[in-house]
Amino acid sequence: MDSLAREARDALVQRGERLRSRTRPVAVREVEGPLSEAEREELLAIEAALTRIAVGQFGRCEQCGGAMGRHRLRAIPEARFCMTCSALRR
């Protein structure tokens, strides 16, 4: 696994743990309410990105199959589409 994939995996795992912790009791406060729809979607995107990393598909656009670029992946490690395909999907 290259350094970008390791960096992305670490960031994604940390974000996923932070989201999951919102649904567990914390010593000084009650359990927070369930995750919002946006948080659930973010968690699903994180889990999908971790799967892509595990199977060696990280960094490839799901639509065109092209490389997504290091800057995009550093900014949005859970991104599924390259900039061109992402713009076309809007």
C-alpha cells in the first residue's frame, strides 16, 4: 500500500471512529441522539473508501476508471469520482 493510501486509511478510520463514538455512551454525558442522515451517509462513504483501499481500488474513478489525483484524494479521501466525472454528475 502506498503512502497516500495509508494516509487516507488513517484519516478515514479516525473520522469513522469519531462518528461511531457519537452513538455510544460517554462517561460524563448521555448518549447523543442517533446520527443525522448526513452523518450516516458520511459513515457509509468512509466504509466504502476503506473497502476500496483494502482491495486495491483506491484512487480510481468509479465512472471512468482513471486516476483521481493526489490532491483530490488528500482533500476528500472518500471521493468516488475524479473531478471531471464529478462535475458531469451534477
